[in-house]
Amino acid sequence: MAKPYDHKEIEGKWQKFWEEKGVYKTENPPIGEGKPKYYVLDMFPYPSGAGLHVGHPRGYIGSDVLSRMRRMQGFNVLHPMGFDAFGLPAEQYAIQTGEHPSVITEKAIDTYKKQLEIIGLSYDWSREVRTIDPGYYKWTQWIFLKLFDSYFDEVDKKAKSISELVAKFEKEDPAWSAKSEKEKEDLLMNYRLAYEGYSEVNWCPELGTVLANDEIVDGGDGKPVSERGGFPVEKKNMRQWFLRITSYADRLLSGLESIDWPEHIKEIQRNWIGRSEGAEIEFGLKDGDEKIKVFTTRPDTLFGVTFVAVPGEKERFTGKYAINPANGEQVPIWEAPYVMEGYGTGAVMGVPAHDERDFEFAKRNGLYIKNVILPNYYISKRNESKNDLEKEGFDLLINKIINGDSPYAYEGILSNSDQFSGLNSEEAKQKITEFVGGKMVTKYKMRDAIFARQRYWGEPIPLKRVGDVIKPLSENELPLELPNVSSYKPAGNGESPLAGVSEWVEKGFETNTMPGWAGSSWYFLRYMDPKNSEAFAGKDTVKYWQDVDVYVGGAEHATGHLLYSRFWHKFLHDLGYVPTEEPFKLLKNQGLILASDGRKMSKRWGNVVNPDEMVDRFGADSFRLYEMFIGPFDQYTSWNTDGLVGTRRFLERVWRAKERIGEPNQEVDILVNKTIKKITEDIENFRFNTSVSSMMILVNKMEEAPSFSKENYLSFLQILAPFAPHMTEELWHKLGETSSIHKSNWPKADDSKLKDEKIKIAVQVNGKVRDEIEISPDASEEDVKELALSKNNISEIIKDQSVKNFIYVKGKIVNIVI
RNA sequence: GCCGGAAUGGCGGAAUUGGUAGACGCGCACGACUCAAAAUCGUGUAUCGCAAGAUGUGAGAGUUCGAUUCUCUCUUCCGGCACCA
């Protein structure tokens, strides 16, 4: 009797073997150069004290399966892991306990690493990166300095060195050389891609920090609170550092066309960038020379303006009037809360007849509503309608006209403006804007990114105040290391704890630190060459690895990390440091695994399932297999520990099947080849769940057969190896192989064995299945017809009725219509 | 409100240029082995029906010889954005 499958005996042994032999070590050129490169990346985790639950590794296992297959297929695979380690949770914990955040963070990293290691993921740990290492954040600071030292050239639509701008000023602006250094610096600050400014921010007094919009949630009573802790959030005007991401808005938008990402993620980014095209038009005031500039996407409705709205706390008439430049009409200027300070020009022209919000506002405040696009004819006809049906008909038509879908637009009244009659909507927008001396512009919802936190646990910003100007540190002063402080608690007045370090302040260093997303915006480049002290990564190395072929992670980073990384990458590309315009060619999101109660796994609900316990009980291979089998990779699903029993049983059957190696069996041989083909395609397309099921079918077949060839069994082990790396390695060696199965060549399906000699197809009568016939896939329609009609079940149904139609879809189905 | 995505047995899910719905696994039932239990193995398992058969992929319509798959209308659930002019 063969030894039973004991995962505890096997898994540790092979993990040690792989490490000692460096099986997953990835070589840079020139050693790695002969093979095509393939970069599979997981979103690196922020290690929290709680450790991993069974939902987390799903993505890691999927990317690991792909990496392992690609390696066996002969690619030079880069598959690294690291840790995103600056951030609020560790700092909050440090404030409570007084322990240094780095101690807390390192403990959490150790826990994560151990948890990841026992799953048997094929990372090259020699390339591990941690954002908190000074050797790492030296380069985060270096990129910041490059941003500080660059501006965006609006003509070439790319970043260039600020020295080029200075040269331009020197040449073109005679006043430049007369300016003081401070004046020059203040002017340049308007162009730098990293710049100092003031901004109304979301200030959380309790946390003592500024929060991004996505770090704020509704407290329930309509008032905003922090996502972490649920503390009140208020608006405050504060000094900040910004990154000019808005310069890249257009490229961030158009770049989406060139990458293979889930459509919903692209849509979220498009939405976030929020491009809209319109016109800026100036309204004069009735009294005085002042002007109000409005932004509108519908300049064609300019003749219908009946008020102008500016931002305000409540709806209120200002007592002033503006002049409509199109027709000279006086319109009242109102304050309205729906007008937003930060968007467009901060003022809106009110056209109640053609804008829903303007309409509501006008109705509430008794303002005039003037229709300029819709011919009066249709309105009066609608009001004369005899019944609801007719009324609806007119409403439909009127809506069409308003939306510009109808050729009738502009044919009717346009006050004082017969010249614009008959134009379509696009022409009218152009012509009317031109007529009043406005200009067509493109606006974005997206704001520049605030790049400063009044916190301790982040990368120091490498700038210092010298006299009254801000100077960048030089490259050889990097890294600017984070000093020790006596208290991690923010002062509460908006100053960072660094403002309390006298040495720091005396040297004039910036006291703000970088936000959590700084280190994660470029980490994938560091993996290429993690030990390099001369550059963020060697030039040749970056040229070799290019970009990430497959990026796997959660969908929750759609507007944060995934947007910032693209921005930084485009910037580095402009400066010639990276060869590609986009960092991540293909993105795959893994779906959440919910607890069996249908809720998210959380301490709060007490429904967390720990992967360590699952690995201990069932083994890493069973665990991996189950996580892949549980459902479509990108879909939400719920955990069920009972289901893990199934994949464990499957592995035990694979184990026992070894005893049945012997005489070849043709059916097994054919199925092995079909399965090789299917698994190869499934893994490429992230269809891991059907891969597992097809291997189960194969084992079922192997058990049915009296025996099968060793060759078939070995091929099967190879395609199972990415999913169950430990057990397949054990069996591989038991069968006499001496080097790792993970270094073996991925099997190829033999085309000649993929085709069945006989197939069963259904015979339908009038669309209902009545019988089944066995035929050769190449059988002619005549033969199939004869066979089908000769079946008793069929002839009984047909009896003496005539066959109206006979349909045979080759190799698929027969349908007889009577 | 707008924009995405989804809906199939008791459960996770399978099935795509439209072609036998429910693969595979879990669970459950019965049987074998066992003094017994666990493990393992075998058989069965959409619904109604003794059966023949009928019905069935969120609801309703349509196209088709044939629809889980395509079109239209609607319902529910999940996610994103939300006075963006």
C-alpha cells in the first residue's frame, strides 16, 4: 500500500528546496536576456496588524498560477512582491502606544510575509521592496525633485525641465531679469509640476490631518466624517504641496484607449477626469466696468439667459445686473449654492428653459423662463393636446428637439438673432460663441492632487527654505531621512510633528510629509532593479523589462493608485526615464471573497477565516486550488470551508492515481491532450475555475481506465503544477525526475489527438430533443439524415407527416421540422 | 438622477460566432466496507408526475427551425459618480 498524501510532510520540504535552488530567482540582462520577458505584478499590500484573511490571497494565487505557467513556457518572468508601508493606520497605532511606527510596521510585514510564504507563491523575494526603506524612498524623493524641476509645455503637451522655461523668459520677457529671486521663484511656482499653494481642504481636527475626498464618508446626518474613525471633517484653508496632474488630464484620458483594462475601471477614470467641452463667455455688469466670466457647455442657448448665478450659501438676489452680450438684455445676478467655486469659471449663466437645475432655480425664485430653441409652434400645439397620448407624443418630439436630435432645432425663434436660425447644435455653439467674443475651452472635473500630509509617518519632502525662497535638495543629499520625534501626535494646529523637531526646522526643511500614495506610484519600476543605488533602476534594465504585462489587484484603487501611477509614469516617460507611455498594459481585478454569511470578512462581524488555519488543515495546494475553483476570478463570491474538502479529495485522488501507471490507454491519452489545450487557454484568460474542473474530469477518467501511461501522468502533473506546486513536485521526483517540475517545459497538446472519431449529437423534432445519434464528425448531411430518420423514437413521432425542413449543423445538432 | 455590472438547482458555479441547460465541486439520500464510527468506494440528486410526459436559466414581449446566449420593455441586487454648468 502506497503512502497516503500528507501535505505537512511535503510542503515545507519543497519550499526549502525552491529557495535553496533559487528556482524562482529572476535574472536581469545579460543573463536573462535570451528569453522573452514577462512581468506579472500583484498590487503590493499595506500590511495591517490584522494579517491576511482568505480573501486576500485570491489575486496572488491567480497571478502566481499565470507566472508559473509562463515560466514553464520559457519566459523570463518577473514576479515580485513588496510592501506599501507608510500610512495612517501604523501612525494612529503609534500615537496610542508610543511605539515607533517602523517597529509596528515591520511586525506587520513579518506576519504578512509568513502568511504569503506558506501558500507557496513563486515570488523572487530577493527583489522585495519596502516603501519605508531610505534606500527606496530616496528615489521617491528623487522623482518629487524631478516634478519640482519640471513644467508642462502646453504646445508639445509634455513635461520639460524648468530651466527651458527660464531660458524662454530670459529671451522673451525683458522684465524677467529685473525681477528679484523671490519674484522669479513665485512666478515659476505657477508652472512647476510640484508646487506650493493654498487650498481649502478637508480638515479633520481629531486626526489632525487633511483628508482626500475618498477618505471621507457621510456621517449619516449628511455631515462629512473621516472614513477612519468617523471623526468630523471641516473645510480649512491651508498651505499645501500640489502635483499638477491636471496638465496630464487629456493624456490620462486618451491613454485609456491603448490599454487592456476592465471597462468599468476605465469608465471610473473617465468619469473622475470629467472632461467637458464648452465656451467661456464674458458678461458685463450694468454698473461699472467689471465683468463676469461664465463657463457653459451650451453656448447655443445664450439668447435664453434670464439670470447669472455665482456661488453662495443660500439663494439670494445680489441686487446687481449683468448684460447678456448676445442681445444686450439686463439679467439679475443671483447667489446660488449649486454653483461651485472650483469648477469652470465659478459662475453660471442661467438658462431655465434648457437646463434642469436652472429651471428648478428659476421656478423657486420666480425668474423668467425664456425658450430660445424650441419653436413656439410645438409648445402651443402640445398645450392644445386633446388627450394624454397626444401630449406624450409632443413631449417626445420636444425632448428630441431640446437634445438637438431634430433638424427642427433653431428654425423658430431666437430673439434678435435670425442669423442663427436653422443651424444645427454644433454650428450654433461655434457661431454664437464667436458672435459674443467668447472662446471654446475644455474643462476637467479633476483637481490637482494635494501632495502633503501634516503627519509624521511619510516620506519627507526634500525641500528647504533658504531665506525667503524654497530650494530643492541636491541629489547627493538624498535620501532625506525621517528624523525621530518625541511624539507622533500632530500638533492639532495643522502642523506636522516634524515642526516640533528643532534641528529639522532650523535647517529649513519642509515639515509636511508625502501622502500614502507617493511610494506606491512607482514601486513596480523598482522591482526591476531593487538594489541600484545610482538610479531608481538601471537604464538597460528598464529598457529590458519595459512595463507590466499583467497587473492584478482589487478594483478599489480605480481612482487613486491606478491614476497616480499612470500620471507619474507619463511624467517619467516625458523625461526619457521609462520607454512606455503606460505602466500597466493589462489589468485584472480579483473579486472579493465574502464570508459565508454574505458580508465582508471583518473582525467586526467575527466572520474572518484565516488562511494559515486552512493551510494547516488542508494544505497549501488544496487551499490554492479551492481559491481558484471557487468561481470566476473577477467575480464576488462567498467562502465555504466545506468546499475545500472537495479540492483536498481531488488531490488525494491524483496522489493515488500514480499507482495506476502502466499500459497506455487511448481515451486517457486523448483527454490529457485536450486538457493541456484547455488549461493553457484558460490560464491565459484568467479562467482558473474551469481549469480546475477540467482537471477533475481528467482524474475521473483516469480512475475509470484500467491504467494509463507514465507519460500521460507526467504531463498531467505539469499542468497541475501551477495550481498545486508542492504535491506535483513531490510526485514528479518520486517518478524519477531530479530537477524541479517548475523548471520543466510546459507540455504541448498533440493536435492529432484532439479530434474524436465518433461524436454524439442530439436529434430534435420541432426544437425538442427526442433522441441521440452517434456519427463521425465528418459525416455527410445525407448520412446523418438517413440515420436520424431511421431512429425508432423519431419515426414514431413523425409517423406519416411530411418533413418540412431538415437542419443539420455539422457536429452540433439535428433538427427536424414537421 | 446618471454611468457600469449582475440575476441559472439546497449552495459555489458550467455552458459564446445562437445548437442536448445544470459540467465540475459541495451538500443531501441510499448502498458497500466496518463490531461501530471516520475515511474511502458505488448509485442517485432541477421541478411536477407512479409513469408516459410536461415545465424550467429574474418578469414580459420579439427575432429564429432552435434563445441562458441576440433585440425591446420592466423588476431586483451590487459597484461607481453625484448640484461639474
